[in-house]
Amino acid sequence: MRGRKIVRVRVKYMLWLESKTGLREEVVEVGDNCRLRDLVKMLGERHTALSRLIGELLHGESGIIVLHNSRTPEEGMDTPLRDMDEVVLMPPVSGG
């Protein structure tokens, strides 16, 4: 990967997504031109239990909430990722 910078992104899985992945969080290494969409696709491939949910998320059919550095991503799934960014995946919360 000569000439390409490695970007490290901390990914946090909230609520029942943690049990689907077996992880509360992980650090994922991506290329320096990676966008949020690319990372999410990678997570679906890495964690097969999430693949259906990730597919729905990428097609705008999921209630999964994605936060980028504690905020709604400004550019949606096209938001570029930078070294030490944090991405949180959270299922919709309901109560009664």
C-alpha cells in the first residue's frame, strides 16, 4: 500500500447489534479515500450476521442509526472518513 495512507476508524455497536457482532467496538483500517458507505459495506462482509441489515441500510430501508463523530453524517453515506473518526451503529429504540 505504498503511497496510500491507512485510516483507522473506531466502530461502536450499540444495543443488540453488539450481540450480532460479538463486539462492543472495533478499530477498522481503511484506505484514505474511504467513505462511510464503503466502511458499512465492509462491516457487512466482516460480520455476516449484519449483512442483511447492512444491505437494508445501504438501500435506505433500515431503521439503523449511523452516527459519525457523535453526529448525523453531514454528507450521509458519502461522508469521507478521516483517521481516528468514530462511527456508531445503533438500532432504532422503541419504548412504551
